[in-house]
Amino acid sequence: MELWKLLVLFFCAFLGGISIFFVKSDKSQWLKLILSFSGAYLFAITVLHLIPEAYSGPDHAEIGIYILIGFLLQIFLERYSEGVEHGHIHKHTEGKAFPYGIMISLCLHAFLEGMPLAADQHNALIFGIALHHIPAAFALSSILMQNKYNRNSILFYVGIFAVMAPLGFCLSYGISNGSIGGIEAYFNKMMGIVIGIFLHISTTILFESSVDHKVSKRKMMAVLLGISIALIGFYTTGHQH
């Protein structure tokens, strides 16, 4: 197992969460630019890498079903997470009421995304997941701060979220090396579910982060940068196999 992947997954989410303590000015513009970049990057690697690879296997006829399952699963998760996966920060009632629905659905979402990484042949997916967990962790911290949680409690819950994707990675890696069978047998099905999740999240980010459907110059630059980085990875590593 490549330790650096676990560290990237954990620290991107964790640092994204604790950055709430260091950003004192208005956070909306900064967050929207990161969201636009990560949404464009996720959409690009999904189209360039993940969909072609998922359909290249022997069970390609069924992949569309799993993509739909992933898309619908993300809709179901957002019923409880309130869109924190793509950086939505909602005002909550002040007090100590813990947002269990948000926390549980967000952790399940991150855990599922980490599972296909054990058989990832290139590194576009690892960075796509890590990038989009930054605004998600930031939004989670913001909600906890609105609910008057102290610094240590916020660090604790952000740490739980940050470790979920590495745990999903470790579980699938363990299965692939154990007696249950190789991960290749179900990798494309898992990837189909992740593709559905990514398609929902990335398109939601790109459509919802605009005001009156107008795209600002900064957002356009962030989107083009995200797509450009994905294209660079595609032409240097991804499209030969």
C-alpha cells in the first residue's frame, strides 16, 4: 500500500477543516473558487479517465446501472448531509445540537469514495477526491462552529471525517489481498457508483456556484485550470492504456 495516498487523503481533508480557524475575512469568494476548480477537475477526470476505464471491462453492459445507483445514492445522502459534500454551508440553530445526519452521510460518502483507490492505476482519482474533500471539511467545520462547538471538538469531528476515505482505501486493499477475492472482480462496479457520485457532485458545484447563471472571470479561470490539469494528466499518463 502506498502510504503517501493515505496521507494526501487525510491531510487535505483535515487541513481543509482546520483552515476555518485561520480564515478571518469573508470566506465565500475563496470557497467558491476552490469549489469551481474541484468541480471542474472532478468532472474532467470522470469523463476522461473513469468512464472509459469502467466501460472497458467485461461487465461493461451493466456499468450504466451502477452509475445510476451512485447518482441516486448521492441524492439520498444529500437529504441528510444538506449538500456539505460540495461546500454548502447552511445556517443552523445555535446551540449544542449535533448534526448527526450531516456527519454520518458525509463520512459514508468519503468512505465509499476511498474504496476504488486500491486498484487505481493512475493518480488523477486520488487528487480529485482529496481536492473535493477540502471544501467539504471546511463546510463541516463552519457548521460545527455555528453550533458553538469548541476548537477541540471541531478538530475531533474533522479528524473523523478525514480518516474515512483512507479507511475505505484500506478496506478495499485488504480485501484485494485476502481470501475474499481480488478487487478486480468488483472494481468496475464500485467505480460506476463513484462515477455517479462524482457526476452529481461536480455538476451541482458548477451549476449552483453561479449567481443568476452568470459565470465570473475568476470562476471561469478556476474551471479552465481544473480542466487543464485533468487534460495534462490525461495526455501524460491516462490515455495510453
